[in-house]
Amino acid sequence: MYVYDQYDQAIVDARVAEFKDQVGRRLRNEITEDQFKPLRLMNGLYLQLHAYMLRVAIPYGTLSGTQMRMLAHIARKYDRDYGHFTTRQNIQYNWIKLEQFSDLLDDLSKVEMHAFQTSGNCIRNISSDQFAGAAADEVADPRPYAELLRQWSTLHPEFSFLPRKFKIAVIASDTDRAAIQLHDIGLQLRRDDAGALGFRVYVGGGMGRTPIIGQVVRDFIAVGQFLSYSEAILRVYNRYGRRDNIYKARIKILVTELGIDEFRRQVEAEWAELAPLGLDAPQAEYDRIIAQFAEPAYDPSAPDTLDLSDPDFAVWVQQNVHAHKQPGHAIVTISLKPKRGIPGDASSAQMDVVADLAERYAHDEIRVTHSQNLVLAHVRKADLYAVWQALEAADLATPNLDLVTDIIVCPGMDYCTLANARSIPIAQTIAAKFENDTADQRDIGELKIKISGCINGCGHHHAGHIGILGVDKKGEEAYQLLLGGSGAEDASLAKILGPGFDENGIVAAVDKLIAFYRTARSAPDERFLDTYRRLGPAPFKEAVYG
């Protein structure tokens, strides 16, 4: 893991001191809420329906046990004993009191954490593959390059007031576990024909009001040049992105209006001027950061077999454990989608359990996934049973990864001022129909349901095999049903199937879709998404509305 140097800590300390002063002035009514709003948003503090909400940055989703313990401490001391892990690999607290906020910031800074650039029109938290450094299919660990992006983008003076928020994701395999084609910039680490390491660069992706799949702006840029190339993209966007219309301000609109060829021409021209200026990191800095992501001290004698005689443990292993590049080791996904739970939520006690397990069994490393779960990336197979037992005791061992109950959901109208409808109860009601029968869930197979409470799409509904969007229909909550989306390497956008539903209707519609799929799939292992793509929307529409 990356560890702060003196410059990182100095930046955080200075920013915390600055914002503590701003909070103090607001509490003394020396500035108004309207004056305070842009200041707090640049420091991750939102005013939601009931209280302030704080979003804490977890760069590329990587945490230590010490940092997770601090998040648990914050949940206990400053919130209502829980936190909500988000689709941007961050954590949110929904019940923050402004008068306690300065102490909270101090606590975060003690463990190399902060909350700035988790909101506002700036470069947001850099996201990455939750299996980074452990997956056998990656060409290299992408996190050092995500860390370089973090350092480059932190308080970047030119990009602190962009036309709109800006999101970057980095992966290093052909399997896309970070939805890079649905980001403003998506970077795929790869090798060219000569074996040199570089990035394929996607640009102009995004969800929300106008969902668009990103396009390749450059098929290969050497790793030693990707920072200056990213800067060229941001400069073109900053110069020409719309500032007169918030709904047309994202880079995806600029790329669409210019066309990818013209956008590419402008970026290449900008980069030709930037490249000689020495904006890229020197090799020594690359080496310094890469060294901090050195592989953990694996146990070379770790046995590569498992005793699966306990049937419950066997099901969990089959569903939530993935192959590791190191023999005798495995990648564990911890489900934050328990029975009757709120997707993505974890109590302080559960966070402490995860911290304990990371320190004891996983080289003190935890990952947050964009599907609102957690990962222990480096676990000996010989320790899996003990890990499972501890997770089971903490209600964290639900064997449902990528199944029908592993639902992505935004906070919706239970918390968010922007929402048109509740999303959490819809997810809970759908999950309740399947959560007591793991075998039935596994028979349905991979099915990604994603729910958003408004058009902003924080629940990634456009990337769902089944997507649900909450809307306002003459003052009443209503829900649109979308099918066919994917945020993976086979990226596609879900399309509205037909007229919307009320709360009961949308749940019944999902039931009908699943029942039809089970009769229409060509083989037991054909995914819902593949059945939909093979048959098209018509028979699914007939199943729901006929």
C-alpha cells in the first residue's frame, strides 16, 4: 500500500486547517449557507434531507486495517454507528453534525485520510480494479498509476473548477471490473506488440441524464507519458466544456458534439505542446511509488487445496472466492448485501471485524468495490475457513456475489435531496424474494440489478442487466424498468422496456422478467444479459406487459 510522505501529509493538514476555519465561520454565522456551500462541497460535505452527509475518499478503493478501524470509530462517534460504501469506492456518513466536523477531520488526517475532491467540479476519487495486484489476468498492478493520478490531480490549480465533475478509472486486464467505459477517462494498462507497457485511453463515458459509452481516443500511450496526455484531455475539456448548462457540462457531451475524431485531433495538438514541458513524473518517482505496491510476503508453502466438506462453506467459496495469481492463495469478496440489510452499509462492529481479518489473514489490506462490497485480496487458502467463520458470525458471509440479491443501490429519497423516489426499499423487497434460497439464486445465475432514485444515476441503473430508475410521476413515486446494460468489458446501456410502475408493480415486473428468462435461456449457464441480447426486448416486454 502507498504510505504518505511528508508532502502528502502537509497537503492534508493544510487543507484540514483551512476547512476547519471555514466551518468555524459558518457556525458563528460569519458566512451564510449559500457562501458555505461551495466550500463544503469541495471538502466532501453535502447537506442532505436530514443532516450533513460526509463522503470520505478511499483512493482506488484500498484501505489498511488501521484506516478501516478509523472509519468504524467515525461511525460510532460522529454518525449512527454505520457507514455506506459507494459505487465510487468511497464511504459516506449520513448523520454528521457540523459542530463535530473539525474533530472528525482531525481523526481522519491521523490515518492518512481526508474528504476533499469527493464532490465539486473537480477530478474526483480515482477508482480501480478491486482485484488489482492479485488477479492473474492483469499485465501489471494498476494502483501505482492510480496513485500517480491521485497525486497529480490533488488540488490541481487548473482543474479545481471544471465545467462539471470528472471521474477517472484505471484497470490492467481485459476483464473490466471498474466500468472504465462509463468514466470521463478510462485507462486500460496493456502492452504493445513490442512488450512496452502503456494505456489504451477511453474518453467521454458516463451515466446520468445522458448515458454514453466512452470511445477510444488513443489506443496506446506509454506509461511514462500518460499524465501529460491526461492533462491534455482535461485542458481541452476545461477550455470548451459547457458552463452555461449543467445538463450539458460533462465531457461526454463535448466529445459527442465534436465527434471523437475532432476531439482526438484537439487533444493530440494540445499534447504535442505539453509533452516537452516535463509534466510527466520522472522515472525515479514511478519507481518510488511502484516500490510501495510491492507484492506481500506470500507463503510459498501454502497448500493449494481446500477442504470443502462443510456445505455452507463450499457454497461461499464457489460464489465469493476468486482465483489468485499466487498458488495457495485466494481473493475473498465480503458481501455487504445481507438478508434484510441495506446494500453497501456496514456497522462499526462489522468494520472492526474486517480490519481484524485483514491484519491477521490478508496482509493488512482491504479493498472497496464499485458494486458496494469489500475484498480481502491476499488470503491463504488454508485460512479461508477461519475467515468465513468470522464473517459468518458478523453477518458478512452472504454467498451472493453477482447474484440477484447482490443489488447496487443509491441512498435514494431516504436521504438524498436530489432523489425522486426511494431505492433502498425496492432493493430490499426484491432481495427478500430470493435471499432465503441460495441454490435458487445460483440457478438464476449472474444477474446484476442496479437501482437509482433519480436521473443522476448513482445506482448505475443504465449499466444494470436489470436497471430501475425512480422518477416523479405527478407527485408520486414511480419506477422505470430498463434492460440490457453492462458496465463490464462488454459495455452496453440499458434501455427502457415500457411504461413505468408503482412500488409494487416494479417488484412484480422483476419477478416476471426472471421467470421468463428461466424458461427462455438456451442453456442453464446462459446469463440473463446474454438471453436478452439473443432474443431482444420484445419477448421480455410481452412477459411483463402482455
